[in-house]
Amino acid sequence: MIAKTRNNTLKLADYYMGRDAEYRGELTRELRANARDIVRRVNRLLKRAGLMRKVTSGWRPSALNATVPGAASGSKHISCLAIDLEDRDGALDAWCMANLPALEELGLWLEHPKATRGWCHLQTRPPRSGNRVFEP
Ligand SMILES: [Zn+2]
């Protein structure tokens, strides 16, 4: 059987980045549900924006997160509640900033583009400030 590939949507595998095999013990049912949820929401966002983006950082098991320069120790990437997408031209960040009601509708929060040059960080839980667009 030939698998149909749809290049215009992100896959769970894109989000796990192969870490689901290496860190299987850490990947709880809750984390798997969170991962499915963020991939679904972000695919809806990309479709609306008419953009395709690669995942530059998806799930980060806590041991791995500790080795990422500048990564927060309580990063939402650890619990599969955050994603980083390649955004070299800044078009996705710009689209998000211009379409905040869409983010609200989809249940996504954006790290301020000035803090994420070259990529776009989205998450499925509000930051402490509760702001749709937040400072790290
Ligand atoms: Zn991030």
C-alpha cells in the first residue's frame, strides 16, 4: 500500500522529532494527547494563514530541554504544549500579530516576535500574564 503524503500539514512525527522512540518512558498519555492537540491547532492556523512551516522544535523531554541554550526550565515544550516553527522571513509571526482573533479562536498564544527572530513560538496554554502575545 502506498501511503498518501500530504506535505501541507504537520504530522505528529514532525512534532516528536524522533524523540518518542528515544524517550518513550517520558512520553505519557497526557503528553501524547497534548501533542495531538497542538499539532491539530497549529495545522488549522497554518491553513488559515496559507503558510507552510517546518517544526524547528517540538517536544523536548526534560533531560534534553536542560541542554538547550536559553530554554526555560519550565518550558511548555517539555509537556507538549509548545512548538517552534521555522519563520525566517517572519511572515508567520506577522500573520499572527495581524490576526489575534484567530489565535484566540484556536486557543493559541504567541511569544512576541521580537523575542523569536527567525522562528515562531506558539503554545496551547496561556502564559502567566494571560496575554495572547507575551514576553518570555
Ligand atoms: Zn518555543
